[in-house]
Amino acid sequence: MYVRKYDNTNRIHKNLLRYRKQAGLSQRAMSAEMMKLGIPMYQQMLGKIERNERRVLDEELQGFCRILHVEPE
């Protein structure tokens, strides 16, 4: 099965993984926090973002930043 990598279009994938782990959140917990904000995010979707297999929507980026207490750059 072919999995598309998004080259550099998903520039946050490494930082997202690092900040999530620093916050002590599992993918499941992070997904649950996103859902609480009203942003649809399943564990599989988060895994794809962290592996650079899926693009990040603007509202998702805002949610990640809010949960992880970081500013988008």
C-alpha cells in the first residue's frame, strides 16, 4: 500500500510529537482534548499528522497550540 508523504507541507509534525510527549499526553488523550474543543480529531488522524502523512487544517493547528500552550510560528 502506498502512503503519501507530504514532504514539507506539514511542517509541524516533528514539533507536535515532541510537545505532545513533553506534555505527557498520549495520542488518545490529545485526540480527546481536541474533541472537547469541538475539533474532530481521532487517534489515527493524529498519528498520520505526526508521521507527516496528513496535512493539518488551520483549526487543528489552533487546537494543538491551545492544548499544548504554545504559539504557532
